[in-house]
Amino acid sequence: MSAGPVAAVARLAQPGWLQFAALVLLADLANYAGHRAWHEIGPLWRLHAVHHSRPTWTGCPPAAVRAS
């Protein structure tokens, strides 16, 4: 039984810092791929477009603007 990608990386004979860096890069790649899918797949884009529909840019995410 496979324990998943974290266990697969942990089994490599590499220093801990290198394993951590690899996991961070893989997580970032997965996040990018998921966000790209929101932009490229029609039904997902219709849900995601709200994220891009703000008429003015304040430089802050909406949650930070509401908290001030």
C-alpha cells in the first residue's frame, strides 16, 4: 500500500532541507496547475471570474480591505 507522495519523497536518501524544498516546489506547482485550470476550463472560469471582476485594484485582497 502506498503512503502517498510525502512518504515517497521522505524515503529518498536526501537531506531534510532538500526534501522540504522539493515538497514546497511540488505544492506550488500543484497550486499553479489548479489555478490555471480555473482559468482554462469554461465552467470553472465562470465561478472563478468573480475573483477577477473587481473594478478597481487596491493592492490588497478583499479580506484585508474589509478588516480595515
